[in-house]
Amino acid sequence: MGRLPTSTSARAVVIDSQQPKRVYAACQTGMFRSDDGGATWSAANQGLGETDLASVAIDPRQPSRLFGLARSGAVYLSEDGAESWRVASAREGA
């Protein structure tokens, strides 16, 4: 597996069950995505209001749907595989 950018460590990692080479990592410097099993990583922060992330969860029924939890407690939603994010409403987590 490759490395995340310098001074970045993953707090949580999830793998897309339908595309096993797609990996997401929640870090203190934002969300990162790999499409090659972790060999290379790209920042995936478009729309995140904050980048100090504690966790990431993937919807097993819709793997392109992700939830990112900021250390502040804010929850962000991506419905396009971390291409973009927005604040999630309480109803969307159900």
C-alpha cells in the first residue's frame, strides 16, 4: 500500500465492497481517496466545511454514498464517491 501525504495519518479507512481497489481514508487533514488499492491517494475535500476528520462510513447498499464525521461532531455526506461533500441532515443518516 502506498502512503498518504506527508504529515497525514488515517484515523479511519473503508473499502468499497463493489470496487475493492477504491479506498477512503479519514485524516486530520481531510478525506483521501485511492482508486488503486492504496498505491496512490488524492485529496477528496470538495465541500467539506472542516477537514479534521475522525471517521468515515460507507453505505453498503450504495457504496458511492459516504458519511464523514468531523472531530467537531459535524456529519458530512457524499453521494458521489467523495467527489463532493455537504452537511448531512439527521434524516439522511437513517
